[in-house]
Amino acid sequence: MDIQRIPPLAKCRLLVTGAGGFSGRHLAAQLRLRGPAVIVGLDHAASAPAELDLFIECDLTDPNAVSKAIFRARPDVVIHLAGVFGAASPEAIWDVNVGGFRHLCAALRRYQEEKGPTIRLVTVGSAAELGSAGVARLPVTEEAACCPETDYGKSKLAVTRLAQAEPTDGPLQIVVARPFNLVGPGLSESLSLGNFARQIAAVGRGEAEAIHCGPLSARRDFLDVRDAAEAYLALAERGRAGQVYNVCAGRSFRIGDQLQAMIAAAGGNIPVIEDRSPRRPGDLPDIYGDHTKITRETGWHPTIPMSQSLADLMVSSRAA
């Protein structure tokens, strides 16, 4: 791999897929501070961050639309955040996450064949690829065995394997980021901390009297989404093609402790009603990653404390 064939980010046309999502909006903000030549966003919805120079509405499951979007975007570097999870059907998860990645890569290869320059692609996976087997030893390194137990995790592992099958000395150089649990302003209410923030805001408005939640004993590796955005940019600049990099805090936080910290920050005295149902498949008691590899090879490391992440999340929830 020859990283020098790719221009510095400040001189790039950089494409962000999933630009309208949680991570995409924060990444666009970070990019505007860094000042790439052109920032292009792609998403299936019409909403787009203001920091973009160009927004393209595109359905990743439509290969013709993806090809047209790539030739319009003319990227030097792509950070692929787009995907679905949660309540989506298994078929939709596979079609968007795996099929969409295939269509994106095929379009990038066609564009490269016609235009010539090497293209760097950072595809963003998930710690859900690991499954129970992958966290048998903590902290989790990139060498851990992956045996995902959810449709989302299976789709993300399939993308990782496709990325690693791409020739490392070819015209499309793919680096895989594997983020753990992200947190920060704008976090989805479908995720635990985002749901807590929504409920606390509802109590503050007098719309609820208590917080309802699932079991609180689990521990997770929470990383600020803005730190994750910096990690993706570091990998775009200095990551090695064909490699997987953990993007994580390197420690775990008890979910119940984070809820109590959020309640305290809101003034305290909010009752918590905990559902102590048995864990679902894939619900692990503890997981945290090791970011030694990305730190050693790119210099990236987490900088934003959990207290700041939670404070900013709560501010965004009150404003929503």
C-alpha cells in the first residue's frame, strides 16, 4: 500500500455516506474544522448537515443510483457510515449494510478505472461483530474471534470480510474501523443512554414521573462520537489497507452509574423503575476494547471525558 498516492485530507474531495445520521453529522462538523477541499454527503433522506459543500440523496440498495452518486461526488476519500440496525428487518439489514457496501465498492472501482486516482475507503463496522466468543478475554483486541449473534452484527462482519478481501495494493484501499458504543449529543433514543436522556428531559417538562429502563448492571465501552470522528479521519490519513482497528475508550462503564450521573446532573430525585428480565441473546455483562493498535499507528487516542459526553447529550435532549 502506498498512502502517498492519496492527497492530504486538506486537498481531498471527501465523501461521507450516512451524512445525516448521528455519526455523520458530527463527522461533517469535524471535517469543516479541518477544511478538506470539498465535503460531500450522501444519505437516503433529504436532511443534511449544514457543513457540507454538496449533498446527494441516494438509496444504497439501488446500484444505478449509487454509481451516479459516486461519479457526481468524485471522491478521493470515502468514510462509509451508512447502515441500518435495531428494529429493521433481517432482510433490510442485509440489503442495506452488505448489499449497499457491495454497490458502493463496485461504483468506486468503476469511477477509479475511469478517473485514475487511488481511492481510500474507511468503512465503519461495529463491536457487534464480536459476539460472546469475541469477548471471552478482555480487553478485546482486533485479533479476537468474531461470532456475532445478531443480524446487525452478522451484516457488519460480512462487510469486514469483504473489505479484507480487497487487494491491499489495488486502486481501492479499504480500512475497517470497529467502534464500540458511541455517546454524545444527538444520540438515538433507541440506545440506552439516549433513551435515559429523553426520559430525564420528559420528567423535567412534567410529562413523566419516573424513568423506566432495563437491567442496569451491564458494563460497556462508551466513546464520545466526536472522538470516533477523529479516529475515522486518522484512519483515512494513516490507517493500513486491509486492517481492522478498534475505536474505543479502552475501559468499561456501568450503565446504571451513567444513569445516576445523568439524574444527578438534572437535579436528582427521579425514581428509576428497572426491569430485571433475563438478558437477551447477545447481551454481555461486560465488554471493552483495546485501542493500542490505532494509537500506535495513527497517534489517535480518546480525549473527551464521559462526564462531558453525558452533559452534552442531556443538553441536546432538552433542546429536541
